[in-house]
Amino acid sequence: MECDTADACSGKAAVQRKDSQRSKNHQDKNTSSLEKAAPEDEQLREKWGKKIEFLLSCIALSVGFGNVWRFPYTALQNGGGAFVIPYLIVLFVVGRPLYYLEMVVGQFSSRGCVKVYDMCPLMRGIGVGQTITMFTIVGYYAAILSLAVRYFVDSFRIPLPWSECQREWTNCVDSSFIGQIHTGESNGSVVPSAELYFTKTVMNILPNIDDGIGSPDWKLALCLLVCWTAVTGLLVKGIRSSGKASYFLAIFPYVILFILLVRACTLTGAVEGLKYFVTPQWEKLLEPSVWYAAVSQCFFSLTIGLGAVIVFASFNSFSSNIYRDAMIISGLDTVTSLISGVIVFGVVGNLAHITQREIPEVMKAGPQLVFVIYPDAIAKMDFAPNLFAVLFFFMFTILGLGTNIGIVTTILTSIRDRFPQFQNWKAVVMIAIAGFAYGLVFITPGGLTVLDVIDYYGVTFPTLTLIILEIVAFCWIYGVSRLCVDIKFMLGIDTGLFWRVCWGFLTLAIIVAIFLLEVSRYKLMQVPIGVNAFGWCLYSFIVLQSIGWASYAIFKQPQRGLRKFTETLKPIEGWGPENVSLRKDYIALITHKQSIDKSHSILKRVYRRIFK
């Protein structure tokens, strides 16, 4: 088949060829070099049962803890309503372009986050680093999920166990107490029972970890085991079972969210809290730290730069409309963050009204927002506090479970792409055992301190580094022009100038600037110096292992001299769609375009690489 243009190999004809080919015996025995180089074609990659399952699974992956606890507190600290402006700008020029980019390369190649670097073997260590980062996350994510399970079970006890003080707690006031807390006699040290329940009963938090982190709490260990059992059960049969679960994991939390939204907005004092949320502090927009917070929130919320989006898209059928899906998911994620902000500030406004305190004094960050502020406010509700406690912590558990499944799926896919003969259930069980053992660290008395260290050195900082390398690999080495050809071949649509500019320059420039800002404002964490040293070792391992993979890729090349390096910058033989017939047409198209490109000058070729 002769292909003079991208249009000749796209659209309905490509879809029809794909469908007819999959209905035949896929082990075609002709002698082309293409087929010899593609043993994976003997068995097509497992696909989502229905297209809606991919969309719902991505929603369950992206919508999670970052929306419920991270966004509201980040907004409070960075200008209230004004924070929404940099967040939406960053979402528009960084979040959406990267989300769409990762979907494109995953669906086009049907490869996971490590194997996708068949497009550029020199950079394969990026995918390995993303997989390591995902395993770093999965330990503490499951541990936080175990806390939600513990509180969910406690929500059935009457009265709520955190609503009243225990005898051994000093300077404690019942969280069920409705009225102003007078702190004059105790020098301001009165603490609500919900906070003491979390710090002393549930976590038994240590003031520091100078003498170690202590032993795991057995009740939380049991909850952690329940979490990993649920994840294993949902993934043991592959993405088809997790895809079916996505209907519940993605949709049901919104039912509870809207119930909580109505309740939060009708609480006394909620209006003052909402005013604090929407009232902008315009001067904050001039602070670089606010823009850094917006980028961090965007990455954390959309789960970009970690390989998960690439993995999920790799299980899509070749012609699925991922452009539409990327817009829906990124938009819904933003709406969910705003809804969560309304709920949180409504509850915090009510709590501030009851206790006669300022909203910034009431608001807390991270796990304490969920496990101290919410329980304290729920204990003060005059109508069915147990019901709202059950609803909230059940919703939080479901959100965490959906994201956790996505994280494990990413790790699982990286393993099975490398060792396809390894049975799925064995890999899932192996990950679950390792994740459970690793997660025990975070349910110790010093676990939350360790979590902060691991999150910064092992997740936030490495993700910024790896996403820069990812953009370089996809958009500069592989090339924006090649990506646009792939999109045209796969979806039959032209890529607009906005996406080309973002992928080629703007997105990378913003992330590099944010990375340099973070480096310039770095300070040692308030933990023993050895823990900071461990953090830097963890960061170095995640990032610098990519040098080892690059060296290995160069060493494996049969060419001599400089060509050993330059060949690792090119896609391997057989790169392209997994379907044999489609890949034949694709290779013919690329060969034709390359013959045209050779007739252009170097400057024109650079220009075409970005804009054509």
C-alpha cells in the first residue's frame, strides 16, 4: 500500500483494517522484517472490556486524596480564591498537555511506562524511575487508606470514640462540646478530643524520631491487611476485573460528595468559611511559591509524570478518542477539587464559628485535616453524626482504593511487560506482600514523619526531575512532529498549534523554572541529619539509575563509534502500533516522510520537528 500523506493511512480505513485483522488469525507468517521484529504480535495486549471502563478507571486514579485534603489546604495557604487562577493556568498549559501527551504515547504503542521508551532506548531509565516512584507512593498511600478504614469502622460506635475525652488525656475538651473553648486558664493548650484520639489512640505519634520510629499499631496493621486484600482481589484477574470495579470506585464517591456538599453548605458558619475560600488575596499571585504550589497540586491531582496514565492508555483500543477523554478527566478532576474545597471550608467555617476561632487556626494540612478536623466537626453535628462519619470515611476509603489500584496496576504492568511469562496473579500477590511490609513503616508512632520525608525526597522532587526528562524524550528526541503524525494516523485529527507550542517549549520551560525554584529554596527537613541523607540517597537512586540504563542501551548497540549512541535515540525496529497491518502502513508512512525531510536544510528540519 502506498502512503503519500498521513490521511491516506488514517480514519475509517485504518479502523476497518484494524478490526478485520483482529478478527483473523493474528499470527501471519510472511517474511517481512517488521513481523520478525515483533513477537508481541502473537498475542495482543489485554484491553478494557468497554471504553467507559478506561474513562472511569482514569477518574478513579486521578480523583483521590489530593482533591480532598491537599487542594483545600494548598488554596488556603496560597491566596484563597486567588490560588484558583494560577492553578487553572497551570492546568491549561502544563496539566492538560502532559495528560494528553501521556495518553497518546500509551495508546499508540500499547506499551507500559517502561517499554514505551522503545521509542528512545537511551531514556528507558525514566520509566524505571517512575515505576520505583510508584512503589514509593504505594506504601504510604495504602497506610493512609488503612487509617480511613480504621475510622470507618469506628464510625459505627455510639458515641463516636473521638467525641469524648479519655481519663488519661490532660487539657482535653470533648469534640462534641458545642460552644466557645476558653483557653486562658491553660495557657492556650486545650486540645479537642478528636486530635488527641488521632495522635494518642490511633497513631500514638512521637514528638520526634531521634530515638526511632517505634512499632506498628496492630489494629492499623489489620486494616492495612484488609486494604491489600481488597487491592489483590480486584487486580488478580487483570484490568478486566479492575475495569468492572471502576463503575463503583469512580461513580459512588460523587454520590457521597454531593450529600456532604449539601450538608456542609447548610452548617452554621459555613458561609464565612466559603467566603474565606473564594476571597482572593491578589498579592499572592506575585509570589513564585504560589505557582510552584499550583504545579505540584496539578501533578499530584492528575497523577501525571508517574507512568500511570501511560499504562492505563496502553490497554485502550488503537482508535479510542483519548483527546475527548483527556479533556473530560482533567476537567472533572478540577471540578472535584473545587467541590472538595467548598465542603472543607464549609466544615471548617462551622468549626471556627462554634469554637470562636479564626479559620486559619482551625485548618490543618495533610492527614490531620481528614483525621482531626473532619472528626471534630462531625462530632459537633446535632443531626446523625454517626451517619455523616460513615459516609465521609467510606467515601475517603473508596477514593483511596481507586487510586491505589491504579498505582499497583502501573507497577504490575512494568513487571509483566518485562517478564510476560510471569502470571498476573503471582505478580499481584508479590506486590501486595512487599507493599504490606513496606506500609508497616508508616503506621508506627513515627510513621507520619517518615511519610513527609519519603513524599518529598522520593516522590515530589524525583517526579519534577523525571517529568523534565520525559518531555525531552517524547517531544525533543522523538519529536513533536512525529507525535503529530502518530496522532493523525491513530485518531485522524490534526494537532493544533497550542499543543505543539506547549509540548515543544512552554510546558518544559515552566517545569524547569519550577524545578530551579524548588532547588533554590531547599532547606533541610526538621528530622535527624541521617534521615535527610537517606532522603537524598533515595532521590539519587530513583533518578541516577537512568544513567545505568542509558549505558546499557549504548553497550547493546552493535554499531561502532558515535553510532552506538545515536542509534539509542531512534525508535527500535518494530516501533509503532501493535497490530501488524497497521504497523506496516505506519512504517510506510514514516519512511515516506523521512525521505521528504532529507531534502530540507537543517534549520528547516528543526522548524518542522516542532511545528509541522
